[in-house]
Amino acid sequence: MAVNREEIIACLNDLIESCRDGEQGFRSAAEHAKHEQLKEFFGRCSYQRAQFASELQAEVRQLGGDPNEKGSVTGMFHRGWMNLKSAVTRGDQSILSECEWGDDTALRNYERVLKQNLPPNVLPVVKHQYTEIKGTRNRIREMEKLAA
């Protein structure tokens, strides 16, 4: 099934929102984490998601579209909830859970987009980012088990 240029741009803009949400969410996690190693890990994840958003924005521009610059409204609510929860609960364990939830959401968005008939220049970018996010989510799950 062929997907038109506007649909591809819309899909990529959705992924940009997911990446910006992740960037902000991981930045918030880094600010609230108690352990220095987690702060550093979350900081790297935030930077990575910013890079992913930039890559996707470049692809949208190449397709002649206007890339999204910000995260989603849902992401903003999620970040606010994470800030509240981390302040009220035990800290790092709840932050890890929230980051896992955020990455699960991002992965679902990527899986939806990967089902589209993406152009050959876009597909490898989206696949690579999906694989990286999946690896991060799996690492977060491992950290959660160790922290439990």
C-alpha cells in the first residue's frame, strides 16, 4: 500500500514528538535521580533523543515538509506526573518505571510508522532509532530488576 508524502511527513512528525518527549522525560529523570550513574545514563538518553529528533527533522525537510519542534501534549502531562511521582515516592525505582513506560510508548509509535511504506532513505533511519530505543528500554528493565 503506497503512502503519500504528506502521510510520511505526518508519521515522521509523530516520531519527532516522541523523541522530544523522551528528551524532556529523560532530562527530568536525570534531574530527579539520586544515583550519579543513573543521572549520567538518563542524560545520555536525553541527548540521544534530541539527536534522533534532529535526524527526523532533516528527513521531513528533505521531503519538503515542516518538522515539529516540540513534544506532544501527552508527553508534557507525562513529564509533569513523573516529576510529582519522583518527589513523592521512593525515587530512582519509580523514575526507572516511568522511563520504561515512556520508551514503551515510543516503541509503539515507531512500530506503527515502520508498518508504513517508508522511502528507502527514511527506512534505515527509523529502523536504527527503533533498535536503539528498544535497547535503552531493555537496559532500563534490567536496572529496575537490580533496584528491586
